[in-house]
Amino acid sequence: THPTGAYTQLILHSCIIIRTIFINSEDVLRRDRAIGDPLIADQSNFLHPVLYFYDSPHGDSLKSYHHIVENFLTDWTDRKDHILPLRRFLESVFEVDLT
């Protein structure tokens, strides 16, 4: 926060589905459609969380974003695939060590 108590940054959380899989009429449940690698989570085809980091409380200056790799059961609690990449993102944007 700012010395006056006003917030100076914003993280927006959203869940998205990549629209192109529906445009191309591909089977969203096909065997090879899932992305399991957190390093390419932005290519996830199924519903998955995305965090957007703005350097302004008005949401007009996107500085960074983080896709959390999809999980068919919407269970984003796996330490290696979900928690640690999210922690690294938060440490990066807030410049803190969360250990």
C-alpha cells in the first residue's frame, strides 16, 4: 500500500477456457488435448485460473500474468504443478521471499 493507505497494485484472478478449441470444433476431451506442464500452462485448453498483475489499482497497466496449468477435476493443489509456480509468480511481482 501507499503511505496514505491507498493500494498501488492489483492482482486480478480469472478462470478462462481457450476459445480456439471450440472454434475449431475439436473434442475438448480428446486424449492429447491436456497440457500437463506448468511451463506452458498458457496453452491450456481447459478451464484454468489466470492471475493478472497490474502496477495500478485501476487495472490499466498490465505488468505480468500467470496461467495455472489446467486440471480436469478443478483441483489446483498439486505442489509441483500448481503451488510452486504460483508462489514463484507472487514472489516475482511482490519482490518478496515467501518461504
